Amino acid sequence: MRKPDPERIYQARRAATFRRLVDEQQLDELDAEHWMARWEREAVADGIDRRSEAFWEGGSRWISEQWRRK
């Protein structure tokens, strides 16, 4: 069995979050990318490990909150 690749897992979760933002929350693709990049910077500043399962779960909530405040 192949050893899991943390970077590939991160990218797959990121892609799934992007699709959810575009398809379910109906953000424009550029807006979705913008908010995801902001979340990534915010999470790094807060010391959140991007390899954790909760990274994009928290990111989705954070983006939704920020988007509503906009």
C-alpha cells in the first residue's frame, strides 16, 4: 500500500472546498480563490497546520463568515 502524500491530500481538500464555495455558496471562481488564499494566510499566521483534517473545515466556516460580513 502506498504511503499517503500530505501535499496531495491538502490539494484534494483545497479543490473540494473550492468546488463547494462555487457550487453550493455560489461564489464567483475568482472570489472563491481570493477568499481561500486569505484563509491560507490567516491560518498560517494563527499557526494552524494545513495538513490537519480540520484546516479546510475551519477554512470553509471562516470564508462563509467573512463573505457574509462583506
